[in-house]
Amino acid sequence: MQFVNLAAGEKLNPLVPHTAELVVGAIAFTLLFLTLRKFVVPMFEKAFEARTHAIQGGIERAEKAQAEAQRALAQYTEQLSKAQSEAQTLREEARVQGAAIIEDLRAKAQEEAARITATAHASIEAERQQAVTALRNEVGALAVELASKIVGEALDDQARQSRIVDRFLEDLEKSK
């Protein structure tokens, strides 16, 4: 099928456009291009620039937040190590204090035991002295009574009784 230009008697090729169409198309394309370039492209550029700034700002904020998190982690780690060393120091001090308290209690217990022992010895010695004194008095009374029965006379004189009792006790001690 062939298209024929009836006015010119030429054949028309459907693949080749007419010159008027090319001129009108070029003018329309130029107007559309200029309109898009003047109005639409700047809006897209603004949107792209705003988005770029937002993304870069977000990246910067994320980097800052990450750096802050790293600083906080380093600070936390440092505080944790300080706390652990302080806890170790406190445990060591508590152990030393506990040992000192135990040693102090031992020393006090030994002092108390020594005091109780000394008091008991003193008490025993005092009781022994009382017993010796009471025994002397009884022996003296018995000696005076016995001597007065042997001699046949009363020994009422205190000095004489004392001499006789002392001599009797010395004889008893020698016989042991």
C-alpha cells in the first residue's frame, strides 16, 4: 500500500515525518524543555539537595552518636574497673580488719583468762591464808589447853601462850 500525495502526486513515506511536523515538534520540545528546566528541575534539585542534606546530617548524627556511645562505653568500662578495684580493696581491708578484730578478741580473751586466773590464785591464796590462820588459832588453843593439862597450871598469860604455841608449831613443822 502506498500513500500518495494527491496535490503533488508524490508518494508519502509513513516513516519520514513532514517538515511542518518536525518544526512544530521541535518548537514544542524546546518549550517543554525550557519550562521543565526553569520550573521543574530546580524543584527536583531542591528536593535532592534537601534529601542529601538530611541523609548527610543523619549520617553525621549517627557518627556523633556512635562516637558518644564509644566514649560512654569507655567511661563505663573505666568506672567498672575502678569499682572492681575499689571492691577488691574493700574486701582486702575487711579481711585485714577481720583478722585484726579476731586477734584483738584473742588478746582480750587471754587477758581476761589471765585476770581470772590471777584472781582465782589470789582468792585461793587468801583462803589458804585464812585456813592457815584458823588452823593456827585452833592448834594454839588446843596446845594451850593441852599444855595447861600437862603442866597442871593455867596458862592465862597471853605472852606465855604465844611462846608455847609458836614453839609447838615449829616442832610440828620440823617433824614434817
